[in-house]
Amino acid sequence: MRQSHTDKITIHTDAARGEHVSGLGYVIQGEISRKGRKVLLGEYTSMEAELHALLEAVRVASFDSDARSECVVRTDCEPLVRKISAYENERDDWEQYRRSATWLLDKFDDWDVQYVFRSNNQDAHELAREALFEGRERLKYGDD
């Protein structure tokens, strides 16, 4: 069966980190189209927040996708790309995180994680910022 170009899913992810809260944003395009944001409460490094954004987006895409033939994740966090791709010169302190990411990504027949400039990731960036501001409000006033 010939693969349709719509079987490919492209995901843009980003995270915005603050004190005790991070905002996650993602845009999924292709076979399915979704935009999402999520508040992540707690102390996370910027890299951990970026990873959580990627994990959330790939989880949603794999859950909602029927074809699962190809997934390309684009992030403006170049070190995250290196860590998930397990380049030889990367420290192994991220091994468990890498395994979590590849476990989800392996739900697709083929996948790639790519670095893009922030200017090419603007929608995910804005969603992450919105989630960060929402999270700050939750911390300030408490959950409803």
C-alpha cells in the first residue's frame, strides 16, 4: 500500500519554565491536527520541561493516530535532540529519559527528532508561554 503524505505526523514542541512551574506547548499536524498546552507543577530543569513537552505531544499523537507510519518532532532545544538521539559524546545521566521518549516514539514505524530555530517553532512557543502564565496563576491563587 502506498503511504499517503498525510500519514506523516509533524510535531512542534516547546516548554517555558518558571519558578515551581513550567508550561508545555505542542502543535501536531498531518494525519491528525491538534494544538495543546499543559501546566507542569514542580521543580524541573529547562531540559526536563522540554522533554515533558515532547513526551506529552508524542503521547497525544500516538493515541489519536491510526496510521502511525512516520513522526517528525521539531524542537528549538538542540541539546534535547542530542540526548534523545543518544549521540556518543552525551552523558548517560539521561538514559531513563531517553528510553521513555524512544518507547513512545517507537509507536511510529519511523521517527526523527529535529532541531529548528525558535522562529520556526513559534506556535508551540506561544502555547508553552500561555501554559506557564496559567500555571503561575494556579500557584498564586490555588486550583479552583
